[in-house]
Amino acid sequence: MMMQVSKSSVMAVKSYKYQAEALVKDYLLADPIVPYTAVLGGIVMCKMAYNVTHLISSLYFKGYASLTKSQRIEWNNRGMSSAHAVFITVMSLYLVFFSDLFSDRLEGLVTFRSSNISNFTLGVSVGYFISDIVMILWLYPSLGGMEYVLHHLLSIIAIIYAMLSGEGQLYTYMVLISETTTPGINLRWFLDTAGMKRSKAYMVNGIAMFVAWLVARIFLFIYLFYHIYLHYDQIEQMHIFGYVLTFLVPTILFIMNMMWFGKILKGLKKTLAKRQ
């Protein structure tokens, strides 16, 4: 009798699993609605990450309750941006370096390659940038100045175009890998807000952030420009809007990255000098 119940339970679980997989494949990841499903999913993910950050911080960080309302909002917002950064970094690294989607070994132009997974991932990122820029504008300038607004607008335009047109997704993902620096930046703010600016963790974070920024936002962009140079004949075949975005967005972001890198270097020197 117990074996029959067990078998029926297993069969029921498998049935629900197959139904869920069919739902995802036939509806949520169906070609026409992938972008819209993904954007909505990104917005929902942001809301969940914001709420989870608030819940965990209020339970396990004693100083959270003593923060001002503005500081608590920024604290939760940074938890949200860290969640997106982890997701988009993992997916970008996989699609660019480990999957065959953008491999030169395959036939066809690399600038016109896309898949349901790549489109869905970009949609989630669009949902995040929309959520974040709304918060930035709503609380302007406490969550960031005009440079953050410009960064997010460029990101939204470029990602939406790549998602809907299928053009230039490789370069979009190369730029998105730079989000790997976001958790380190947020951790630095958390430590500062928690009064741990003189701690060893703050110094280690500064060094790690310097290295990560150098690799992900300087060296990687140089490699991106080199890749564009090697595949210029393919880029020429893109729509004029995609062609302009391929050069304009990485160039503007690279200039901003260099400016921020100067500030990071200056801050690291000051921290190391204080430790000595």
C-alpha cells in the first residue's frame, strides 16, 4: 500500500514538472513574448531582492534600524543592484566565453546571433535598469547624480535594441560583464555606512575593487574594441542605429569608467596611507 502511494506521489510530481516545463517552453519562452516576459521578470526580481535585503538586514544587522529613511532605501537598493550584478555577470560570462553562441568556429555573422536564452537574459537586465532609474529619478540625487542617469539610459537603449533586433548581442554582453564590479562597490558603501571604514575588511575590499575594475572595466573594454576592429566587416552590415550604438555606448562608458577608476585609485591610496 505504501509503495503504491509512493509511486503515485512520484508520478504526480513528475506530471507537475512536465507541465511546468511545457508552460515555460511554450509560453514564457515563446519567441514573440520572451522580451516582455523577461522585462517583467526583471522588475519582479528587483522587488524581491529589495524586500529580501530589507528583511535580512533588519533581522541580522543591528545598526539597520538606526539608519535614516534615505539610508535604508539606498541600502536596500544596493542589495537589489548586487542581485542583478551576480545574475548578469554569470549569464554574460557563460554566453560570451563558455557557450558556442558567439564562437567564431560557427558559420554566420557573429554580430547577428541571438537565442531565447540570450534574449531572456537581456530582458531581465532591462527590467533591472528600468526599476533602478525610476528609483534614482524618484529620489534624485540621493541615489546618484546625472552620470548614473546617463549610464542607465545608455544601457536601457542599447540592451533593448540588442534584445529586439538580435544585433550586437555579443558586445552588449561584453559591456554587461562590467557589472561584476557592482557588489564590491556596494560592499564598500555598506562598510562605510556601518562605521567600518577603518577595518581591515574595508582595505581588502578597496584592493579587490581596484583589481576588479581594472580587469572588467578597463582591460575588457580594450579587448572589446579590439574585437570590434577584427570584426568591423560584420559590424558594417548592421542597421545604422545598431552600428552607431556599437561604437558610441562602449566609448562613452569607457570614458566614464576611466573617470571613476581615477577616483577609486585616489581613494585606495588614501586608505593605504591611513593604514600605514
